[in-house]
Amino acid sequence: MPTAWFDSTIAWISAHPYGAGALIFLVAFCDALAVVGIVVPALPLLFAVGALVGLGHVDGPYAVGCAAMGAFAGDALSFWIGHRWGPTMRGHWPFRRYPQLLDRGETLFRRHGSKSILIARFVGAVRPFVPAIAGMLHLPLKRYIPASAFAAVLWAAAFLAPGWIFGASYDAVAAVADRLALVLGALLAVVALMWATVLYTWRWFAGHANNLLARALRWTHAHPHLGRYAAALIVPKRPESAALAILAASLLAISWAWFGLLATVWARGGPLLLDHSVQATMSALRNPLADRMMAALAALGDAAVLGPAAAVALAWLLWRRRWIAAAHWLAALAFGLALTAGLDAVVDMPRPSTAAEGFGFPSIAVTMATITFGFFAVLIARELPGRQRVWPYLVAGVAVTLLGFARLYLGAHWLSDVVGGVLFGTVWLLVLGIAYRRHVARSFSMRPLALAFYGVFVVATLWHAPRSVDTTLARFAPPPPTQMLAQEDWWRGAWASLPAQRNEADPDRRWHLDLQVAGPLAPLQRRLQAQGWRVQPQADWIGVLGLLDDDKSAALQPVLPATLDGHPEALLLLHVGESRDEVHALRLWPASARLADGTPLWLGSSQSLRYGRPLKVLGIWRPLPNDGHAHAQLRTDLRGFTSMEAPHPQSGQLVLRLRTGTTAH
């Protein structure tokens, strides 16, 4: 679904809250309609509508009612079609294109009767077919209508609820955790997209394997010179021929994509415009909590994680005397690494500003993860029955997606490097996969091998990832500022060239930067602690989960971290406010400029926070509108340092600047 169309649709709903009922009705109607419901993206649309309900732009009961009526009407039309055509429905277009879904719907209906109308509402692709099956099998209306009406209302409420909750909590959480929420949402969206791509691509190929095989055979007969090479893969009586045809078709498509990307990068001689856009977006999403999570996920491609899993798989194959499988496994890893390293040496791609030494195109970590998980899927998928053969590929897709997203987030690679690594790794594993499938017909028990490989991978990840986080974050830290100021120039007027507010899209999160400090932070920290301020260590994930504990007092709950230009807070201090549920906070970050004499320069924001539980589940310290009380408290408690105060020309907000290396006389 095009993003621009989706965004404009949601904007229209927000601008026309009551007229939007017709659109909500139409979305639910199409989602419930037989066959049409397979392709209608109802879930993201209803999530967005639910978010608008939570934000107060659309009336909740009205949205639920419109969605329920649309679902009921769509089911009713499907029921009528089934009742009108009866068993001949299977032979009519477009129903004859989906015999498997019709069979699954009929099985569900015969097993559960009218209850299947409710069950099918939450079963995915079979959902729009069950009412048609009920009509085809002449379910009485007195049984169909109550079941359909109840299912439609329950479905509408359930599918709007996640967005509704998200919208209701957004204002409460976004002030301090907006980037974290966006990172998690983007990660889930990318994983869901990958999951759907792998799953539905596999299902399409599985459903068309015999047709592909027949077309390939006809092509070999029509092109005897070139066809003899393809004919070596295709032996109609051999069970592996369908799988080989699928692998060969995938190889052709992905090779075309890979060489297209390589040619584009080579011709441009550097990163694409999309690379810069993605890198800037990821840099803007940096958040201390997300940083640590992404640094842990980036470890999925480290040799300390992939190496033990690959080694135990090789040892098992050698122990079981699977010489051909072991040889292909070793070739996949060794030659894959050598080919990737060779390509890195040939393609000269400028690295991102946050990338460490050793950067190259394509990403070696992503390429080797793709080869390792992908070829292992080729090894074991052939030993699985029917529809279960897709799950090793899904596991491979999830692992590579998590790794690629994490490395993009940290600025370790351009998007082209990650996509190039996935495509190149896939091309190589498909080449080896075709060779392996051609030479191996003997089956083996894959369960011990799968348990060993995935088990060692999980154990190695749990051991290595936490230990690598700090090192990884240090390698991919945001670059130092390039703006240089003389200290006296900064003191006399150049301080006004520094930002007056955080750079945020939402005005509520553009906190005023009302403190500038030249010098070390230790003297400032000692002075404020002597005045009753306390230092809060940067909140980690354990502290965040503690926000769910309603028995813990507000004073023991952490204030969530915030970033400035991708940097986490260097210091966070809190002072008790007018009540137990209010505190004054001072956040300090490295400034976006450096002083020429090497003196550290910091920007700070003072604010008042109030603790609350907006959802009765999650407690959170929320910033209050700026009333100047926190700044006044800070100015009073910092007396003694050499300081000056003046309004910032951009915002008019008073900015206190001080030197911690000297004190006033």
C-alpha cells in the first residue's frame, strides 16, 4: 500500500470525523467480502483509526459501530453469494482461484457450525470465505444473523482497541519516550513486512511449483542449446525437481536485483539519496534505551555468535557422516566470506560518519548472517513436511531483519550496504542450495541438528550480546561537533548561536535549552547535590519495566532519558518539587559546538515533571508546561559560579550560562 495514499487517507479521516464513518464502513465491508478481503489492508487502517479515536479526533463508539456494520454487511453479501450459487460457487471466478481457502473454510464450518462465523473473524485469510461457505451449506438465517452480528461487533472492538490504546497513551508517553516508541514501531513494522514477504512468497511458489516446473520443461524443449543446462536441474520424476525449480526462479530474480543495485552503486560512486534519507532518519531516532537494545541486536552478526552455531552444525554433519552436506555448509561460509571481502575491496563506498573502520559494501555481518541462516534453512527445510518447510526461512528472515535494522539504526551502514548484503548472501546460498539439492537425495533427521544450531545460537547471543553493548555503542557514537568557538567569544555573545530548543517536530517536546555550561560537570554536580538535588543514573530496561509496578512510590520511579542531537544525557539531576508527585529536573548534554581551548561545553534543560498513571497500568514522569519555577530554582542553587543570564534571541527564554572552573567573587 503506498505510504502517501495511506497518510492522506488518515489525514482525511482526522479532518472529517463523522464523514469518515462511511470510509470506516467501506474498509470493514471490503475486508469481510469474500475474496476481496484477502487483499484489503484493513488491519493497519483500523489501527490508525483507533489511534485517532484515542487522540480524540474520532468518536469511539461511532467508529466501532461503523466498522461493525461494515463487517456485518460484507459477511451478509458473502453469505448471499454462497446461498445463491450453492456448491457451483467453487467453479465461478474468482472463487475457483482459491480452492485451498474454500476447503479450509468448509472444514472450519463443518467442525464448528455457526460458531465458525465468530472463529473465522480472527483466523486471517479464511475469514471472508466462511460466511460464503455458511450460505452455500444453507445455514438458517436465525442462526447466522446473531452469530454474524456478535462477531462483527467483537471484531470491530478488538481491531480498533490496539490503536485506541496507543492513541490514548501517546500524549502521556511521547513527551519522554517518543523516539523509543517510533523505533520499536518501525522495527515491528519491518519484521512484519519481512514475515509477510517470506510467508506469502513461499506459499505462492509452493502453489505454483508444478506449473513452474512444467513451464521450465517446455522452455528446455524449445531451447535445446541453453535448455540442456536447465534440464540438468529438472527431472520430472524426481521429488526434488519442484524445489529446484523454485530455487532457480528465486536465483534469477534475486540475481537481477543484486546486479541492478551493484550497477547503481558503482555508477553513482557513493551512497544513494535514499541512503542519506534513511541514515538521517535513524540518527534522529537515537534514544538511550533504544541504543542499548539495538547494540545488542547488532551482535547477532558477530563471529562470536554465528561462529559457534555454524561450528556445531558442521560438527554434527561430520559426526553423522553427511559429507556432502558438510562440504556445502563449509563452502557456503568460507567462500561467502571470501567473496564478500573481495567485493568490499573492489567497491569503494564512502562510509557513514558513524561507521567504524572496516566498513564496506556490502555489509559483511549482514551477508554472513544471510548465508548462515539461509543455507541452514536450505539444509533442513527439505526434511520437513509440507507447509512446515517455510519456518526455517522465516527464522532466517527475522534474524537478518533484526540485524540489518540494528546496524542501520546505529549508523554502521548505508541502506544499500544492508540490502546489498541480503541480496548477495541470498544469491550465494541459492547457488549452493541448488548444487546441494541436485546431489543429495538421502534424508536425515533434522530435529537434533536444528536444536543444536538454534540452541547454540541463542546461548551464544545471550552470553555475547550484553557484553558487547558498551563496545558497540562506543564504536558507533554520534560524531563530535564541528563548530568551534573561542571561549571568550562564546561568553560574550556566540552562545546565542547555539540552539534555544530541542529539535523536535512536536512543539510539546521542544524543551527550552536554558543552561549553557563551560567546564567539567563535577563541580556543578557537587554544588547541586549540596542544595538537595540528587543524581539519577540513566534509566535502563529494568527500570522501565518497574514503571508497571503501582506499589512503588513516585520517588523511586525513574525519569525516562532523552536525547539531544543523538546524544544521551551526560547528567540528570532531580530536586523535590512542591509535592511528592512533582520534581524539578536538570538534563545536560554535550553541546553542538566545541570550545577552541578544549574546555567541555554543555547544554542543559530545566523542567518540572509530574508523576501520573495515565493508563492505570504505566506510571510515568511527564513534563509540565514551562512556568519558570525549575529555572528559578536552578539559578538560585548555582549561585557562586561565574555566571551571566540573558534571553535567547531565538526564543526569548532566559538562558543561564556559567563557568564551572571559576567562582564569582
